[in-house]
Amino acid sequence: MSAASAPTDAPDGLARVQALLAAGGRPPIGETLEFALVEVEFGRAVFEGVPGRHVYNPMGAVHGGYAATLLDSACGIAVASRLTRDQSFTTLELKVAYHKAMSEKTGKVRAEGVVISLGRRVAFVEARLTDADNTLLASATSTLLVMPA
């Protein structure tokens, strides 16, 4: 995946998410689930975390919601990086495919989201969750509603 180059008159959404990154990259849910924004550019965002027992399901593996949350976060912030100050967004749909189970032995995981297209009202994004060996753990497509802030 590759993000589009930022035009010289890029929206200030990129500046807003760069400020989040500079402040440590941890939104409140990132504190709870122990993940953070680690990279952002125009139309692209990357979150990283280390899944552990704090995100286990009753079956003794990492809950699928952990992967979905990282993927949704990467998709949303990728879109946010392309918006103007008077725009906001919300996720309309997130479709996640789980390719490989995670455990506390998985180590650091990386969710990368890239904007595929952004219109006046809708954005389409793709994301991948991989481990340190670049093994695909989960993937997602997302549709987001763009609206006034």
C-alpha cells in the first residue's frame, strides 16, 4: 500500500494527526488496549501494539476485537489525515478478515491503513495487520462517512 503525496495545499487534518503522533500517539482507547499511532502521512496511518493477556478472549487467544480496533484506528486516522479543519468522519462499515490467530507470543503487531479514495461524503480505506515478520494476521476494508465537524 502506498499513500498519495500530500499536495502543497494539503488539508490541515494531517497537521492534527501529526500533533497526536508528536504527543505520544495514544488515543484513550490506545491506553486501554496498549497500542499507539507510530507513523502518519497524507492518506496513510500506522498503529502498533503488543497483544497480551489483557486482550485475551475466553478461549485463551487474542480477541478478534483487538485486531479490528487497530485496523479501524488505522483506517480512521488515514482518512483524518486528508480532511480539512471543518470536516470530521465516522466509520460506516468495517469488514475484517482474520488470517492468523494471535497470542501473547506474537510480539509487536502493526496496522497500516491507506486511503483508496476520498470523495465529498465517503472515503474507502484498506488496512493490513502484520507481525514483525510481515506475516498477515488480519486485513480490513472500511467505508467512512465524511461530514461537517
